[in-house]
Amino acid sequence: MSGCPFGHTGDAAGVERSGEPNDVVTSRGASDGGTAATAETVTPRMSRRGLLSLAGVGGAVAVAGLAAGFLGHDAVTATAASASVPAAGEAVVPFFGDHQAGITTPAQDRLHMAAFDVTTEDRKELIKLLKDWTAAAQAMAAGDPTGKTGAVDGPYDAPPEDTGEALDLAASKLTLTFGFGAGLFEKDGKVRFGLDGRRPEALIDLPHFPGDDLQPGRTGGDIVVQACADDPQVAVHAIRNLARIGFGKVRVRWSQLGFGRTSSTSRAQVTPRNLFGFKDGTNNLKVEDNALLDEHVWVAPGGPASEQWMAGGSYLVARRIQMHIEIWDRTSLREQEGLIGRTKGVGAPLSGGDEFSTPDFAMAGRNGEPLIPMDSHMRLAHPDQNNGVRMLRRGYNFTDGSDGLGHLDAGLFFIAFVKDPRTHYVPMQLAMAKGDTLSVEYLKHTGSGLFAVPPGVQAGGFIGEGLFA
Amino acid sequence: MDEKFAALQAELKKHAKGDGFAYYNELSPEQVQGLASLVDSLGEPLSKLTSAVVL
């Protein structure tokens, strides 16, 4: 965004990181809120995208006139060039693709995740819902309102189709990722929707882990939707409208807001920090690791015929991990670093180097003990200690107010995508729940879910189509 | 919508007591959730009724 000649302030921080992967279409132009609002009054039928494009053109033309007067030829050329493409905050992540968006998409800043119980038992109604959701998700990812008439262009005596709070906001890299829980296939011993024998082997019932304190109202669900965007209101709007479309067929079981990402999923992103104040996700799988993604994240084709619909999909593990942050805050820096196994400032392994240095688990200090303690979080989570398995983590910091006792109800909403939770999640979580002092003393798992995430949707298709073929 | 009305009426009937209904605070959270879900199922299509009839 350098060289923008008219003090353009619409660039959300982070939109213009270098090295965006190809699947993210980053676009730019003027997106000044005032300009957009003016445009709206004269063109009420424009979509959000069209609106912003128009504002871009109008603004640019006006400024080009001014600029011609005193900035000279270069500025005019630059302005004219930017007029042909829409706003910077408007980066759109394509909805269609081989894999669903929102997995290897560089982690956006905000999360709203919702799990639904399916209340209908009618297969046709379920398929209709998935088709309606596909259409709405595609529109919202493109920055458009839901329905044919959107938020303000429908009949005056009808409730608007779209709820409207995302009008004037850019697409904000919204991704919507859908997954199916075990309860979609069978519930209370009964097969549902004719899906007899279609539940994938890997869609297990997660075992009880030591220290689990799962609340039923935060656990399970038949369908999950992960909405991620750089603008929190865009993410909330998406879940709200999907829930509304679903009334009578699904009911929200639980939902979770995440206010800040705790993982980077691209080398172009800096590593963010969790609420313990430590960098989180340093060693995460990244979008650039193609071979590793195939090995650890994507379900390969060639499984049993009943599971072919999952080829190119993945499994989403969600865990609401509450942190005892007040107790943590009273812990010395020495102990904090020992519990994590990394330095708090740079995030380097305690065996030395910088953030991305390979940890030396054998290196001992003067007292003969390993520099990276045996019970440290990093040691127990490291692939070397877990048969080389990796996961793609995509978690978010959350706070849901306070606990009524003067403490924050806060923590990390853990999200991971793996090709098989039996090999890529359960063993590691068992080891952590038993041996990781951090987990035992400072963390409590209060919510949980495991979902089969089908592959991406192609134009004309719908979410999970293969399962109903 | 007839079906959804019928479903709600059937659920309400379960809570009939004497000449009226059981008090809200006598219901379990699951029973309240069940009723809320049925009201929502009905409420969303019902909200479109006016425009469907008028237009």
C-alpha cells in the first residue's frame, strides 16, 4: 500500500502482508467509510462489493482531479491504476475449491464458531439446508448479503432476508468452514438421514482425558461452522445469518467468539501470543508445507468406499481450554518459561537460538537437568515426542466475561485440523493431560468437539454433497 | 406451517395442568429448550406471512 497518494486509511493492518498465497485475492482502492456511505444513498441496490468498487472509482476520480493540480503525473497514474480494483479491506477468499477455505487460509484475526444440533429428521430438509447454507456462505464470503433481496431491497412489509449489520463492511477475508459431528450419523442408537455405514472410522467419540471438565452446553454438536474474518462483525454476521436460515432444521448448541488468533498458518504471518503471553504456534504447519499438509492434514483418497466423500477433507478438533490466568500471572518468569520450554520474549527454545531454532531436548544445564524441562509443554507437544505427527492449529484467544468470583473467564479456543484424530490428536492430548505441568495446573478443558470436515465445494455443488450422493 | 403449529401444540399439551399449564419454573431446562426450539421453528416462517399474503 505504499505510495497511496491520498492518505488512504482503509487498510486493515495485516491485509497487505507480503507473500500472500495465491488463493487469497487481495484487492485495493479507496474504502473510506464516509465515501461508501454517500455512495449507498444514491445506489441502494448495489452489493457491498459493488458499493466499495464504486466508492473506489468515485473517490479516485475526485482525487485524481485534485492530484493533477499539484502532485504531478506520477500521482495521477498511481491513482488511476488503483481505481480499477476494489478496496484493500475487501480481500476475498474464494469459497469454492478442492479443500474448504478456512483451513490453510492464513489465519484471520477473529473467530465465531457455532455448533448446531440438527432438529429435523428429514433427509430432504437437511440437504435443502446444506444447499441454502452453501448459497449464503458463498455470497457472504464474496462480501455480498444473503438472499435475493439482501438487507434493504426486499418488500417493505417483510423482514429483510439479510440481517444487515455487515452492510458497508468489506468481505474481510471471511471464510466459512463446515464439519459434521457424529450426531449427524446416529443419535441415541438410531441411524439418521439414511447415513447407515457412512460415519467415518476416524470420526470417533473422543475419550475422556484426565482433567477434562466438559460442559454439555459447550460440547458436541451435529454440524459445526467455523467463521473466520479480519472483522469480528463480519464473522458474527455470518453465523447469525446461517443460524437464521436454519431455524426449524437446526438449533445452535454452542457458539464461541475468539478475539485474536493464536496461530500463524503462513510463513508470511508473525507468530501471535496466547493469553499466557507466549508466542503460540511457532512450529505449526504452514500453508507453504504442501507435502506435510498431505501427510498430516488432508484425508487421502483411497479409503473405504463409504468414506470416499471425505477425500480432500480433514478432521476438526475443537477444545475450549480455560486458563487459570490469575494464578499464572503470579508465577515467576523463570517458572513460566520452564513450563512452556521457550523464552517469553523471543520465543526461542530454552536450549538456545531464536524462535525458529530446532530445540535440543538433550542439552543439559549446569545442574545436569535438561534445559528444556521434561514436563515442559513444548517438549510434550513436539513432533519428536509424538511419532512425528503434526497438526495444523488454528486456535483463538477468547474471553467470555468473568466467572462471578472476580476472575476472567478466558483462555484459548483450540482448533486443529488433522487427517486422523486417532493418530494425530488423541495420543498427544493424553500425554499432555498426564505429563504436562502447564496443562495440569493452569488449564481446564471445558468444551470439546470433533467434526468430519468434507472437501471443498465446486461451483454448482453444495457442502458435504458427496455424503448424500 | 400447519405441521409446525401442530408440533408446538402437541408439546404444549404435555405441560397441561388442570385448566391451564404448568408454570415456567416447573419445567426442566431441556423442556424449556424444546419449547423454545419449536417456537423458533414456527416464528421464522411466520415472520414472512404478512408479505406473502399482501404481495
